[in-house]
Amino acid sequence: MAHDTLLNLFSALRNTPFHPQWFAVRKESQYLAAIGRRVFGQVLDIGCGEQKPRRHLNPSVAYIGLDYYRTATEWYGTRPQVYSDACALPFHAASFDWVLLLDVLEHVPAPNRTFGEAFRVLKPGGKLILQVPFLYPIHDAPLDFHRWTLHGLQELARKTGFTVVEKIPMGTPFECAALLCNLAFSKAVLDWSIRKNPLAVLGLILPVFVLCTNLLAWILPSRTNDEDGFMPYAYRMVLEKP
């Protein structure tokens, strides 16, 4: 089917500017490698999925990947070390040096409880590495519940007892706009293809459209305004348990 062909094509182009989500994925490997160089000891990866961070860890790190049973077995076909709920972690207090919560918090119905559980299982001085989307489409529906501003995340961290060590808005306004525009056009082409709408022929120009949109957003001068956080597509934070 045409929509399957389109999905497979974009999967093959994942690390190129022909991919609609290029700005969201182009530095993923570098980010995971940076996490791998940083963490040590006992590490809990909540919502681990394919356990991508594990590939970048030192062999001395004791890694535990945890995921929700339905998500792992019915949606992604993955096999974590532990099946459990992020709102009720099956571990003793002060068990871990690091907790990873990467693109997961938006998918839990009670994020305050997840933060509280991460705080509980961390050792004093332990750290939580967090990544969440901000301006980004609904995904993994119906388990997509929340979006936060940086201020909201900081307030959630404060109420839980965490100290904010790092906070990084991801993407300039033009990069975020390109990401959303590419996703909107791609989703439309997929829908037209499924419904056999004649507009599906526009899929022929989709790769060129995506490439031009990505390159234009990449070179525009707002690249100098990365730090103002006006219009990011995601946030990354590092939080510490005192």
C-alpha cells in the first residue's frame, strides 16, 4: 500500500534532512552517548521501550529497563527487565543513582506521582534525566495526556523536592515550525493515501518539500536565539535529589 511505502521510506531516511522529524531525531545518538558518559552505578530507565540508552552505557553500569506491560507487549513488542507502572515503582527507596525519563512523562496519567516515585527510588545526590515534548503532535494515543512549559516542569520539580541542575529548550522557532509543518503535510499525505483521495499524488513532492523546509529552517538566523525558549519542540532537564 502507498502509505506503507511512505512510512518505510521515511524510516530509511531517519537521519537525513529528508525526514519530517529531522530536527527531533538528528542529534538523538549524540544525546544518548552523552547520557552514557555521564551515568554510573545503578540506573533505572522508566518507559524504556527499545532500551536505546543501554547501548551507550559503560559495562560497569547496572541497568534496569522498566515499561508498562500493555505498551511493551501490545504496541511495541519490546521486553524490558521489569514490567510495572511508572506511578508505582516496585523498588525500595534510595535504590538508584540515576533515573531516566525520556519522552515518557507525557504518557502517564499522574505525572506528579511518577516524579514522586522517581524521587523516592533515587539515592541522596541521585539525578533524574528528563525529556518531554512541548510543541509536538499527539502521539501514542490515547496514552498522551500532557504538555508542559519549562516553568511548569520547574514547579513540578520544586513540589517534588528536586533541585534543577540543567534546563534546555530544544529547537529554535523556525526549527519547531519546520517540524510541525513537515508532520502536518506527511500526516495529510498518509490520510489521503489510506482514503484513496486524489490529493495523495502530492506525496510525490513530499520528500522535496520536507528537505527544503528543513534546510531553510536550519540556516535561518534565529539559530542564534536557541536559549530564549520562545518556541521549542521539547525540553531536556537534569534534576537532583538533595
